[in-house]
Amino acid sequence: MNKESIKGFIAWLEGAQADEIRVHQAFILASLEDIRTAEGKADARLALRLIDEELLARIYPWAVQNLK
């Protein structure tokens, strides 16, 4: 992914609902074995890492508040 694609994906992640994100996450995971190039696999792994980071960022404030 180039910088503009990454920025666009992050912008989408920040505005998407959690269920939309999970649908995309499942699609990427299901498609991993069909991706043939090293660059494509790296892009898919990057997308999954960004998804994980976004979901964790959404969970973390809730978890901290519930620990108090």
C-alpha cells in the first residue's frame, strides 16, 4: 500500500462502525491464502494490524473506565 492508500484506509477505519470493520477483517483473513505476491501479503497483514490497533483503541478507554 502506498502512503495515500494507508491514509485512506486509516480514515475509513476511524469512521467505520465496529461491525463494518469486523466484516472487512473477516474478508481479509478469508482471502489471505488467495493472495500470491509477497507485497500483497504484506499489504493484507498491514491492513489487519491497523484493524487490530483501531479495535484495541476503541476497547482500551472502556476497559480503563471499568477498572476504576
